[in-house]
Amino acid sequence: MSDISRHDREISSNLASWQAKPLLRLVYRDIHLAIARELAPLPGLAVELGSGIGNIKEVIPDCLRTDLFPNPWLDQTENAYALSFGDDSVANLILFDVFHHLRYPGTALKELARVLRPGGRILIYEPSMGALGKLVFGVFHHEPIALRDEITWLAPGGWTAADADYYAAQGNASRTFRSEQVELEGLRVESIRHFSQLSYVATGGYSKPQLYPTRAYPLMRRLDALLDRMPALFATRMLVVLSKPVA
């Protein structure tokens, strides 16, 4: 079984990079703003699963930040397979780079649908496998894209959330959310948007060198807008919006 504590070690490393890279903070702020614009306009909790270093609160101040491991900047610990929230109690669930860590995504989505209010939304931000995305995540990222590996949708009998181990397959969102016609565990796909996010790629992320000066960020965003029109070639990121139908 893989070492699930690896996730916590990555968080500590990412925090150091976040503090050292102003450009990274600018890019993430704009990504979080794009996510915030898709939130369901319902009263109730907005919960982020897998919050990592917890930076989403700068854009969504009332967001409840959670992760598998406790950290002083987080609000509570949660496991996507066994959430502590009651049925129909959460207005919005945000998963930023979490879906590709779910070994059994169908099992997790069932649990997310359980706690989501009718009319509520699940916002999933993930790697996208355009040609550039395959290059960036396949060559320059330590996690596998696993495009040819079988996706095990549901956990086997007898499996529990306590058995969760470290898993990564960065191509899983692109493979799962191929069209808005997909139906998933009682959830409806509202929209799927793909982004080039070259402005993010060239920051070097959390582990690679920054490739352009911070002052050039507005120019890079204009380039992103052009490349977004050709997702098959340039998509590296995607935002999937799921909703729970109102009965």
C-alpha cells in the first residue's frame, strides 16, 4: 500500500514555495476567482476538500477548509469517502486537484452527493489532457497521468474510508468528464471548461523554476485567452461543475 502521509509532506513543501513565489499567488487568486463565479447561489456551507495550504480563503472567505491531515491553517479534517456532514447540508463542495487522487471516484461522488443540498454544486478543478497538458503533466510532473490504466469506479466490498491509500492518476478527470451528457451518481454535469493556463505552467508551479517575470503576468493572461480557443492542443486545466438536481 502506498504511503498516504506523502500527501502531508507535499503540503509542507508547497507552503514554502507559496511563500517564496508572488507570481504563484497571483495565478492561484485568479483560478480561485473563476471557481468562486461558479458557486451555487444557495445559503449554506461552502466546503473545500483537500485544501492543502488553505489559500482559497483569500477569495472565498467563508469557505470551510479541510484535508486528510490537520494543520493550523485548516478548519477540520475530512475524508472524501466518509464526510462528517449531514445529508443535504452543504451548498458547495470544491475539489482542487483532488479528483485525480481518488482511487474510487464513483464511491467518493456518491458520498459527495449525499451531503450536497439539492441545487448545490461540486466544483472540480483538475489537469486537462490537451496536447500541452499531456506534455506538462506527463513529462514534468512526478505524478502519473495514467491514461491507459483502468479506472476502478467503485470500491470493492468490505473496503472502508480508513483503507484509503495514496493514489494519483492525473488524466482521470479528462477521461471521466468527456461530455456534459455523462450522468454520475445522481449528479448532473452543468459545464466543463478547459483552459490553457500557460500563465500557471510557466510559473514552474510549486517545484520548478519560474520562467517569466511577475510583471509579465497580465500579458500571459492575454495569451491564455487566445490559447483557450484551441483546447485539444493547449488545454492543461479543466473546471467541471456538477449539480444535484432539485427533486
